[in-house]
Amino acid sequence: MKSSNNEERFLMVAVLGLEAGKNVFMKKGKFDSIYIPQHISKYPFSLAKGENGDVMMAVNSSALNDEQEGIALFNANGEPSDYLRSKQAQLKNIAEQEAMSEHFLNKLRELGLLAEFPFKYDLGDGNKKQILGLYAVDRDLLKSLGDDDLLMLQKNGMLEAIYAHLMSLGQFQRLINLSADAI
């Protein structure tokens, strides 16, 4: 989808529900899926930028407790626990992946491969609905690329990512089915 701050910037998103505020994968407080997106598994931690641009680890303090339950963030010596160090490494990995994703999306935009993808669905109740503002690689535009651009995408691993993206669009039917079951 396009960034709300910059019409030229695209963001990768995961569609987790068909209605605002409803995640069909959350069941009884747990994410019910074979794969758990990193942005969910990193909770309650995130990256934040300070006033001078420094990147730091932030935590949603409401998710913490002082009842001696859960996993300690610091060991007896006051040093980060293995758990906290693993979350720091995960956040670093996410930041690196986000930079790669931004580069990838910029290349798709430069090549003119992104097209709005109005997602239309029916939950079985006869009401036709659609979600606007989503973008996808247009297969016809991809087919029309010149050999040099296709070779560049292939050599940079982007062509494989494009095909993975196109295959992921088939998961919308699963999202429709889960949403219909939640009614």
C-alpha cells in the first residue's frame, strides 16, 4: 500500500482481516497460524527513533508485569537475559529486512510494475465488498519488461521475491474463508 506520509513510497503489509480492527488469525489471545509474522512475534518490543535519530529498543510497558511471572529481561547481574538479547537480534534483523524491502519496493515502483489491486470478496452472505488501496505486481507489466530489467531483477533475487508475492495473493481465499467462519 502507499504510505500515508508519502504518495511515492510503498509499504509491504500483511492483510490479517477483512474488517478494520478484526484479525482473523487471533484466537484466544494467540496468533493461530503456521507462520507468525515477525512484527507479531517481536511484541511487546519495537524499534523507535530518538530526537537525534538514534535507533533504540522500545517496549510496551503495559505488557510487562512485576508479579515474578514470565521471562526475565535481565539476569541477576543486571545484564540482558538471553531472551532480551534474542529480541534485540530479532529487531536488528527486522530493521535490515525493512531496508531491503524499501529498496525492493522502490525498484518495483521505478520499473512501473505496481498497480492498484482492488480486492473484491463475498463472505457468502451475498454482500459484495472490496478493499481499495492495495497494490500488487501486475503480471502483464512484468511480462512486458525488457531483457535487461528482467536480468537485473533475477540477478538481485528480486524476480524470485516477485513470484513469491504473486503466489501469496492466492492466500486471499483463505482469508475470505476464515472471515466467513468468524461471522
